Amino acid sequence: MEPRLKAEIWIKAHIRKCSFHNVPVFVVRRGDETAGSPLIKINRLNGLCQILTATTDFSDGSRKWLKATGPDWVEEKTADRYIEKQLSFDPDLWVIEIEDPEGRHFLDEKVED
């Protein structure tokens, strides 16, 4: 199992990475500073979005990301409904929104459908 950064530190680092690429990113919702999990909303600014959620790869203990709204881009209202539903289950979640017409997420870990 890999050691984990506190949620707030990971969020700040990811914001810095996006900013380095001149891509706007916003904290839409602050979660628990230590144990909160991140949700990433990628907004292509054309009405289509994708939600990525962090999970653990149990084969090696590393973090991986799942396309929570499926392999295809969805309408923004569908993405927002998914986020609201997840927040009703886990109020400690962080939500960041990346606004990138190219749909980049800037994650180093693997992303699966």
C-alpha cells in the first residue's frame, strides 16, 4: 500500500499542475482536509463533462481513477447530478472542476472506464 497525502495537499498540488498548463481549475467543494476523497469534474466547456473518482487498485495498492459517468462524455447536468448523489453518501468529498476544451485531467495515475 502506498502512503497517501492528505486530501488538501493533493488537491493543492493538482491545482498547481493544471495552472502550470494554463488550464483553469476550481475547488467547487471543500471536503475533509485529511481523509476526504477527490472527485474531478472535467468540463470541456461545450456542455459535455466527465467525472473521475479515485479508488484503490487492490492488485498493488496504488491509486487509480475511474470514469464515474462512463466511458463517454455526458451532459453537464448529468455530471452535476452524479456529484450531488455522491455528496449525499459522503460529505467529506472534495470536488474540483477542470475547464479544458481538450478534456485533459493531468493525472499521473491510470484512468479506467
